[in-house]
Amino acid sequence: QFALDEIRNENDKLDKETAILTKYLKRVDPKDIQTQIKEASPVQQDVVRVHKRRSRSRTGSTERLLKLTTEQKCDIAQREHDELREEINKFKHETEKILDTYRATREEAEIRLAEMKKSSYEFNRDIVLGAKNLRTGRVVAERVTRYFEDKMRSRKALIEKLRLKNSTLKVQKKKLQLQLKQKEEMGEVLHEVDFKQLRIENNQYLEKIDERNQELLKLKHSSGNTLQVLNTYKKKLNNLTMESNRLKLEISQRNELLTKIDKETELVEKEREKAESVNANLRRQLQDYIVPEVIDYVQVRADLYELTKTMKTWERKVDIAQMELQKYQKQWLMMREHSRTVNPWATMEQHAAL
């Protein structure tokens, strides 16, 4: 099983190498192989020979196993890596251009949409609603014509402004191109000694930058520690502040409760004094009280019973009298109605006499 895994890994490795070599050979133009052999490195010459041998081996009856050295493989892989990196950079550049184009198109569309919304709002405000005749309800044509003339004049002014801006940008572009050309010409005059001196100065500045970066890292580290300590103390301060506020609130609540208890104590003391005075009065009355005789109590109860009986009797008499009164009132009303129906002229004469 282990040997089989090794063989599979070796086959996968060979497949990948074959794919890279095939891609490299496809990218190389066969017409330029002969011209590249003289100028190419030994690795490239060996690759070309391998390609020729493989093409010959396909037509022949015998096939030979051709292998590349490690240096040749590394050179081919490095070239394919560089080619892939160039393709990625090219693709990034193209996609950035496309994205810039889309961004510019979107910004232009947004600006155009905002202008259209503004124009629509102004048209509705000035023409649809503001140019109506109150009597006829129609839009005044003169105001519509004046509105469009004003719009045309503003468009012409904007076009003129953009034209001037475009010409200014063209002049700036020419100046920048001229400055760039002058710098390029000045760069050609520089000698190799100047470049060496600049390289030395650049290395010195890079060393200084590294030193400053190290110092900056140390300062960042120390500032990070300081911030951690500061945050710790801030947390402690916040906790202590919260505890202090809680204690203040609790003290105020306890003071309020104490004041309330004092007031309640005063009220209870006053009530106690009142109760003591009432109790003293009751005690004095109890001492001065003389218990009546049993015969007097029985006589009072008998008088109360007789009075209650008499009251009930009179209540029944009142109810009977009310019933009799209602009866007589009904009879009187009936007699009055009967007299009106029998002798209506008499009632009229009575009203006239009145």
C-alpha cells in the first residue's frame, strides 16, 4: 500500500510537470525555436531539444524516455510563474480599468439622475403648478416659453464653462508632458557615479528608517502597555464611581426612611397621648358610673317595645291613607272627564268666565 501511494504521488507529480512543460511549449512559437536556440540559455536549448526529440519520437517506431534535469525544471517553472504573474497583473490592470469605467459611468448616471430630478421638481413648481391661470385653469404659454429659454441659456453657459475647463486641462497636460520630458532628458545626463551615490544615500536613509521603525515599534509597545494599565485603572475608577453612586443613593434612601420614621413616631406619640387622655376619661366615667336597677332596665325595654309597636301601627295607617287618597284621586279624575264629555259648553263657559 505504501509503495502504491508513492507511485500515485509520483504520477501526480509527473502529471503536473507535464502540464507545465506542455503549457510552456505551447507558449513558445515553433517558428522562433531555431532563432532562440543561439540566444537562449542552455536550459532553454535543452528544452527545445527535448521538444524536437519528442516530436521525432512520435513518428518513429521506438520511443525513448526523455527527462529534464532539476535546473531545467526550475527554469521552466520560474518562467511559467513569471508568465502567470504577468497575466495576473495584466488582468488586474484591465479589471481596474473596467471598474474605473463603471465607476465613472455610475457617477455620471447619478449626477444625471440628480439633475433630472431637480429639473422635474423645478418644472412642476414653476410650470405645472406656478404657471396655471387661476381663472381658466390652463398653463400660460409665455411662462413655458420663458422657462425653456432660461434652461437653454443655462445649458449654453454650462457648455462654455466646460469648454474653458477642458482647454485649461489641456494646457496643464501639455505643461506636465513638457516637464516630464525635461526630467527624462536630465536623467539621461546623470552618470553612474551619481547613481552609486544616490544608492548609498538611499541605503543610509533605509537604515535610518529601519531604526525609526524599531523605535516606533518600541513606543507602540510601551504605549500599548500604558493603555492596558490605563484601561485597568479606568475600569477600577468606573467600578468605584458606581459603588460611590450606589452608596450615595442608599444613604439618601436611608435618610428619607429615617425622616419618615421620625414623622410616624411623632404621629404615634400624639395618638398615644390622645389614647391615654381618652382612656383616662373612660376610667373616670367608669368610676363615676352607677349601674341602674334591673327593674328600670325591664321598664325601659317594655316602653321601647310599645313605642315600636305604636310606630308600626301608624305606618300601616299611613299606608292605608295613601291608598285611599290615590283611590279618591282616580275617582275625581274620572268624574272630571265624565263631566267634560256630558256638558262641554259648561266647561267652555267656565273657562270664559275665568
